[in-house]
Amino acid sequence: MVTLDLDREMRVEVDVSNFAIRGVLLMKCEDERWRPVTYISKLLNEAKKNYEIHNKEMLAIIQCLDVVATTSHKD
């Protein structure tokens, strides 16, 4: 894992299923390799298990970015 640098290119990759979501925020480093900044993995509650797949993907993106926003304000 690397430290967040807001001046660098970033992307979020997610994977969802009927019972869980996973997401990772990646940052492009000086060596042109994508390295993880943070990740999430959460089980879905009964209501969220009924979400359409694209809504589960958006939930994973939002929760991954929320981790970054929360941790970056602690500094």
C-alpha cells in the first residue's frame, strides 16, 4: 500500500456479488505501476443484497472513496 497523493492519477476497481462488495483505490506511481492506496470488503445486509448489480458497484465505489476521505482528514 502507498500513501495517497492527490496529484497522481487514480482509479477504483470493484467486485461485487450477491452477498458482499469489495473495492480498491489504486494510484499510478512513479514507476508507472498501479499500487493500492486503500481497500474495502463488506458483507451486504439483507436490504442491500436486493440491489441491482450496478447499484452494488456504485456502493463499493462510494465506500472505498469514503475511507480515503475519512483517513485523509485525520492528518
